[in-house]
Amino acid sequence: MVTIKEALEDLANRQTSTYDDEKLIEYVMYKIKLAGRCTGGIVYIEPYNKQPIDIHTFARTILRGLN
């Protein structure tokens, strides 16, 4: 069984993403109480007038917060 941290590390080191990766990011956002959405490999954080971030950069940012 893969942990959330391992899944984030895998995502941060890849150049592509899947629908499951998007759901992982949305789950992590829900758990840390960060309002937003992830679709098409792009993470949108509320308020939506902020600059979106790609899913890989977001995963790296979350991992830095875990360490």
C-alpha cells in the first residue's frame, strides 16, 4: 500500500499526471482545509483570482511542508 507522502513524491518527480493524481491532490487539500480544485493537472486555490499552479509544483510545495 502506498502512503500519501510516497504518492506525492512520485507525482512531484513525474512530468505527467492522471485523474487519480488530481483526486489525490483534492484529498490533500481537503485534509489541510485548503479550498480549491484540481483539474487538467492545474491546481486552482480559492479565491480563484489567484494564479493557478501546476500539480507537480503543488506536490513539491506540500512535501516541503511535511519535512
